[in-house]
Amino acid sequence: MSNLPKCPQCNSEYTYEDGGVYICPECAHEWSADAATESAEEKRVVKDAFGTVLNDGDSVTVIKDLKLKGSSLVVKGGTKVKNIRLVEGDHDIDCKIDGIGAMSLKSEFVKKA
């Protein structure tokens, strides 16, 4: 299996190299080999409400009451959430909260425990 990087635009694994350029056959995106190594090195940094860097598997504490849309449930401030997973998007933390279930949180409403 080849060690070519996935397409940064559509995440396709069918990229190929042409000279010093990588090309995605699915979305026709082209990028240089230098850009591919830079993007692999720079990772998205997610910080909590106080500026502490968060990582996958960390435990966090909710800092304020959060109402859940479409429900009468509330995540109370001080609720501890274990084993978070960082994801892309507006809500950058996926987790499971006891009594509520799986949900997504914004990092600005938690602090690292």
C-alpha cells in the first residue's frame, strides 16, 4: 500500500503524485508535496475556556448550565465528563454524559479537570 497523503479537501484516499504535486481524482484538488507535509505537522489545537490545551481522552468539567435544544434536560455546571474526543466543527468535543447520553460540546464551556 502506498504512503500517499489523503486529499485535504475531500479526504479521499485515492490520491496520486504527478511530479512534485499530489492530485485527487475525486474532487480534482491539487496541492504540493511541501504543503502536504506542513498540514500533517500542524494539528488543530483545541483550548478550554481558560486556555488549557485539550487532547483526546481528557476529562473536562462543564463550567455553566447548558440547556439542550429540543429537550427539557440541562447539563449542570460542575458536571464532569470523562474520555472526550476532539472533532472538527462548531461543537468540537464529542462525549457521553451520564444520564443524558452522547452529545457534542463547545470547548468554550468546559475546563480541563
